[in-house]
Amino acid sequence: MQRTIVFMKHCCFVLIAMCCYLIAGAQQKELTNQVKEQLILEGSEQAIVLQVEINGDLNMVYLGPKLLHSSDYRRLASQYKQADDYTGMYRAAYTGSGSRNLLEPAISVRHADGNQSLDLKYLNHEFITVNHNIGELRVLLKDALYPFEVDLHYRIYQKENVIEQWATIRHHEKGAVELVKYSSANLNLKADNFWLKHYHGDWIKEMQPEEEKLTHGIKTIDSKLGTRANLFQHSSFLLSFNGPAKEDEGSVLIGGLAWSGNFKIDFEKDPQDNLRILAGINNYASTYILQKNEEFITPKFVYTISDQGIGNASRNLHNWARRYQLLDGGGSRLTLLNNWEATYFDFNEDKLSSLLKDTKKLGVDLFLLDDGWFGNKYPRNSDTAALGDWEENREKLPNGLVSLVKEAASNGVKFGIWVEPEMVSPKSELYEKHPDWVVKQEGRPEYYFRNQLVLDLSNPKVQDFVFKTLDDLFVKNPGLAYVKWDCNAVIYNAYSPYLKSQGNFYVDYVKGLYAVLERIRAKYPRIPMMLCSGGGGRVDYGALRYFTEYWPSDNTDPLERIFMQYEYSFFYPTLASANHVTDWGDQPIKFKVDVAMMGKLGFDIVVSKLPKEDLAFCQQALKTYDELKPIIWQGDQFRLANPREKDYASILYVNENRDSGVIFNYLVNYRQNTGTPVPIKFKGLDPVKSYRLEEINLYNGESSLINPGETYTGDFLMKVGFNPYLSSKRKSVVLKLTAVS
């Protein structure tokens, strides 16, 4: 009997304890779902809503179209109730690791004492008004057990509806902390399904698109090449909601990381069908040692969201880039003639003097001297030697570059130069004098990419050398007006003789490159520079802060360029795309020039060998281009026909006032009976205005099928369209639009 009573008392105790546990759990769940504060950041069309929970968690509960009534954001709390104790992590604004998180973390650390847990809690925030158009939200998070802090930054450009997101990481622990992962952004999105469009490629095959429906698990796009030579993957992407991306309808997010080195972007569809985007520096072989009180600032993740399709989103990015990110985005650009395909490495002063005269004859602004002008002990007569020995080759240029700069001026044109200062040839005086400046591992065989190695830009002495290389060129040649900055190697045997912590190498290498570029731009803020590399220039918005343009690909076949330039146009404004007319491809000169005009026009041809009619066409096309380039460079771009979906491509540029425009049309399928069977519908016009359509860039002696005296309302052109009559005999048609009273 006594045992029974004791047993019953024990059962009652257990039951009471269980009830208390369940009640406490329910209370805790109720508390977790209570909102302590909402942090709302709005643009003209989109909004971010962060929610501070009662337990200190910071969640991203909304990223999407701006709500008409600000009070409605409070209702989000009731729409995202947690199903159980751990699902709050699905919406974390910056997910840590080692505590409650069961998904891919945005940040992972190893504290000074070896502990690997991190649980960041909200501490405070502030809204900062940068100017009338730019607002920034800064949120401070802190771990409860360790003096470890993260500032989350959300900067929104109101008019452009573009968001920059990044993090500042610091600690006050007694020893160094290892940053194992350190994302720039942690986005949380909700939809029925998600479609990702991203890009792969290789040399002369850049920007090959792939689109796929995201499934549960993690899809990753990344680079481990080390340098900015982007051969395999691109760091920008398109994400569409509830179906594949469309040009003029549906919800879409366009994003990219502003970083010129290894990147990693994870797309994780979680068990509750949310999508989490984690974007930042690739932590591959990059456990970063962060000292006490030191700050680690991640690169910016740039994105925009549109519920009106890809076109609206990309125009948001174009406007933002021209106004805030691309160097001299509102300025002009120089048309040029490059000597590379005319001479390759085989030239001397006499040949270059002749080409300078051809530059003036053609009618472009600048002559660009490409690779091969430097090196004496090891002359640069091929790509096997002399990188790093940046002195004029005395045999080729006995009077130096300064005489060529002066001769260019006497011919009424400017002079530019090619450099590749991030690299070194094993066969060079620089390598012999400073083997400790080279990225390589002692005791291992040297592996060369295009017969060269990479200089260790994490080393301040190397940074000084690279800066001096450019500075000396400008000081010795005051008239130097343009630089083509190339990059043709990836990093093999990644090891820095300078750094004590090799985990810092990939990051500090890019920081070193940026430090050099900062110094160059501080002293030479306006000199135009082309961002170039072996294959598609590693174009990203981190590098474009310092460059006026980028090189899309070494593949200059105009047919291939139509496809590449179309894909690049989702992310980068036309002003930044360097497009050259070359001997690549078997298309007529008109087709080549028309394609190159959709950007910053250049030539890489032997002018003296052009037929008389071709030269006359190019000269006239350059005059036409001078009239149209403000529209092409600064106007809104509308993609009317995708070459991957039709037999033709069509791209329209319209100025801000909607009273002038130019439309480029190309036949991309040359098979029999291809062309434009139906009218192409225009976009972006004023429906009330009337427009005259005039065919321009006609080859000498050719007549147009377009009646220049006829006018059409914008409403008609956008709803019915216009047929440019592309055919096997008219593979390229350029039309000028002018509003008439």
C-alpha cells in the first residue's frame, strides 16, 4: 500500500512537471510569435521588413512590392506564425551556426577559445539618410555569450529600387577569431515555386544561360579561380517566382555580388518551401583570421525586385549603375581603333605610325596600342615572356611611348595602352628579382595559365609595384588617355609568401587589387579604363567602380555577340559594354558595325585593307553613332525579341522624354524562309505621340524598304508593332524613331 502511494505521488509529480513544461513551451511559443519591433525600409516600389521578436531574434518577414498602407506591415506577424520551436530559423535575417540553426548558415565562426556556436541577437538599429534618394538601415546584432558583433547594412536607392546589402563583422575576444563563413546577405523569400537563371561558360563561350526550377536542397553557383578572370561562372543571376522569368510580367529578382574574386551564392529551398539566398565571398580555402577589434566588411550584394518582369528590373539596375556605381556612368566614352588584329606582337614605330594615320582616317577618337610594347632582356614578342617588365622595348619603340602619344595628338586622336599588371611571366626580370612576389608554393611544380603566374597582391610591396606601373605610364606620358587593363590567369598553387595566415589569402588578394585601384583613381579619377580578361571580363559591380567599360568576350563574331550582349544586358548598362568590329565572322561590315553600335563602339581591323565602300560605310556609321550614342548609352533599353526564342533579335533604346529612340534588328537564323513574319511590338513609347521611323546605317547604294515619310502613334507601335522586314538579304536593320508634332 505504501509503495502504491509513493508510486502515485511520483506519477503526479511527473505529470505536473510535464504539464508545466508544456505550458512553459506554449508560453515560450506565444512569446516568440510576439513582435517587439518592426524595421521597415521602402523604395518607391519595393520594401524590406525585418522583425525583432520578443526573444531578440531578427527575422526577415517580407521582401517584395511596397504596400500601399504602411500599417499593413504589422499584419505580417500573424501571417508567419511559427509551427514549432525551431522554424523561426527559416526567417532569420542573418543565420548563425552551432546553436539552433539546422540550415545553411550565413555566418559561422570559431571563437578564440575554440567554441563554434553563434547565436546573434538584436541589440539596436538606426536609420540613416544618406541623401534625398538613399536611405540605409543599420542593425546591430550581438552574441549573448561572446563579445562578437555584426552590423547588418541595408541600403536602398528609392528611385531606382535597388538594394545593397552587406555586413560588418568584429569582435573583442581575447584572441583571434576564425571566420569560417561570412555572407554578405541572407534573404528569405516565399512563393509557390522558384526558377533560377544563371550563367556558365568558358573562353569565347561566355554567358551561356541555364534556367531551372529550384528543388529542395541547395543549388550553388560559385567561383574558385581566385582572380577576376571569369571563365566558368558569373556572379549575377535572375530569380523568378511562380514560373520561368518573363520580360514584361511576373515577379523577378535580379542580383549579383560586387566582388572580383571567389564568390558563392547558395539557393536553399527549406522544408517549408521558403527560399533562402546566401550570397558572399566564397569561403573555400578561406577561413579568415580576424584579430581583436578588427573589422571585416563583406562586399555588397546588389539586387532589385520587380513585379513587372525582367525588363523593369534590369532598367532599375542600369539606372542605378549609371548614377552610382559605374565610373563616369553619366559621361561620354571614346571610340577607338585597336592594333591587335592588325599586328599582334609584330610591330614597330613605322607600323604604328601608319595605324595612327588610319585612326584619323577612320574617324574614331583614340588609338589603342595592345600587347607587345614592353620588355628588353626578355622582349614581349609572344605571350611567353616579359609580363612585369613594364619598360618600352627599345627595338620596337626606340623613341618610347611618348613619341607615339605626341604623334597621335598631331593626328588629332588620343592614345591608349594595354597592360596586365596583376600577372608575371616566369621568363621576366621581375620574376628573377622578386620570386617572393609571386603566388606559388615552394617545392611544387609551377603550373601556368597562358604562360604566366599571378602576383601576390596581398603584399603591400606588390601593391606599390602595380600602382607604380600605372603611375609611371601617366607621369612619363602626360597625354596618355586610355588604359586596357587585362587579366589572363587564374590562381594555381595558392600560397602567399607574405601572409602568415593562408586562410586570408583569397580575400586579401582582392582587397589588395582594390587598394591599388583606389590609389589610381585618387590620382587619375577620370582616365577611361577597360576591364578586360582572358575571355569575358570579370565584370561585376565591385570592379566597375573603377572602370568605365568591360570586355564581354574575346569572341567578336557579331552573331555570337548578339547572344552574349543580350544576356549581359540583363545586368549591365549598354554604356559599359565594349564592342569591337573585327575580322571574326563572315558577316558583311554593316552587320558587324550595327552589332558593335549597341554599346561602346570600337574597331580592331586593318583599315588600309578595307574595301573603299566598306571604309566609307564605317566613316558614315561613326557620324551616325555620334548622333545616337546619347540614346544608346543613357536611354532605357527594351528587349523586344530574344534571339534564343526567335529567328531574330530586336533591341530598342528610348530617351527619357520618349521623343527619340533607335531599334536594332538582326536575323540570327539564316535558314531558308526565315525573317520577321509578324510585326515586332515596341515598348516604352508615349502612346499619344506620333513617331517617324527612318532606316539608318544603310550600306552605300542600298535603298530602304521603310517609307520615311509615314508616321505611327506610339499606341499603334506598342499594340500592333512594326515589321522591319528582316530577310536573308536584310540581316540587319537599324531604325531611328523621332517624335513628330
